[in-house]
Amino acid sequence: MEVGILTRRWMVVAFSMLSLMALSCHTKPAHRNRLDENGFPSVVLWAWERPEDLEFLDPQRVAVAFLAQTIVLQGDKVSARPRLQPLRVSPQTKLIAVTRIESVKNTGDQPALSATQKERVIELVLKTLERTNVSALQIDYDAPTSEREFYRGVLLGLRARMPDNVALSMTALASFCVGDRWLSDLPVDEAVPMIFRMGADDKQIKNLLAGGGDFLEPLCRASYGVALDEPVNVSFGNSRRRYVFNPRSWTKDDVLSLVTGTRK
């Protein structure tokens, strides 16, 4: 009889512990997204290396992510090429400074991925915050597996030295978001899956999304990237920020079609 009472008591204690564990899981803080906190619009235009006159934009509806510089890793060197083409926007338009990182793969020139290179990359990216009206940073780096730890170190270093209220964004190959979990613990506000120019993964991922599927990685569910010349069938609605690439300079008609919903 006493054994039965003790067993029941242990069962009550165990059930209480499991309940507390479940409650703690449900009350885990949501991932922070500083872009949302700072009121970034739901449409963001990528402005690449070409002249862009975007003074006509409605800053309440559209932001701009502009290529600020391209960094090249080669051997033990880090070289930076700043934006050379003019970008015109109104003072009220929210800006994201994008840094493109590339690595040379030629024999003998492969990047060393040293601590010195990492520190130099961090310094160069942080300098883009000095540009007028920049209130977020984005890194565009298609890092192969061998360079991911270096990339992780760059992002950790950036987040540690950036103002707390400034968002850190990254682009992501769509394949990173459907089955590759290396993004899961990165210190970024969002990873933007690029649903265009996907190469071998194109058909598989587009079919997944067209069928109502979604990205497995939570960091990839806050936003997505598309190209104006490559329509894609997705059902995200207005719940996610949409980055749009244009292979030519932006026009008023291009932007109007986006904000009025005539393009996906």
C-alpha cells in the first residue's frame, strides 16, 4: 500500500516537472527582428551597381537595400571596391547598406580565412554604417562549406560591435533554408532566401513553395527575395518582407506594380 502511494506521488512530481518544461518551451522569447522594430516597409528594392534615381519612392511603403561595396578575399589579402554609381533617394527613405563578399578560388589564391582577414572584413562592413540614412546592414556572401566558420565569425563580430538597435540581415541561398541547418544559430535578424537564379535547385524549391510548402529554417521565414524578371508562385501574403532584384534600373512603373500587388 505504501509503495503504491509513493509511486503515485512520484508520478505527480514527474508530471509537474514535465508540465514546467513544456511551459518553458512555450514561453521561449520570439526571435528578435530589428527591421520590424524599426518600422521597415514590407517592400525593399535591391539597388545594385548601376545609377538609380529613387527619389520618387514612398518611404512609408518602400525601403532600399543598396550595394555599398564588394569585398574580395584572395590569399591573405582583403580588397574592397566601393559603390561607384550614384544612388538618389529622399532623406526619409530607410536604407540598408549591402556588402557583397566574394572569394577567389584559383589555385594558390584561395583565401586564408585568417583572423586578420576576418577583422578587416568586419571593419569594412561597419564603415558602411557611416553613410547617410543607413539604419541596417546586409551581407551577401554565398559561402561554401569550407568558408562558413569564417562567415559565422564575421557575423558574430559585427553583431557584437553594432549598435543594438541596428538590424543585421543576410542573404541566403534558398537551399540553405530547406535542409541545411547551419543558419540556425547565426546572430542575424533575418536570412533572406533568394528565390531566383537558383540553378540546379530551381525546380525543386519552386515546386515546394507553389504547393504551399515553406522553408524549414525559422530565420528564413521573415522575408524572401525575388527578381522582377523571374516570377515565382508563393503564398506568403503580406506576412513577410519582400526584397526585389531588378536586372535594370528601377522605374516608377516597376515600383507601382510591386506595391499595388500586380507582381509577385
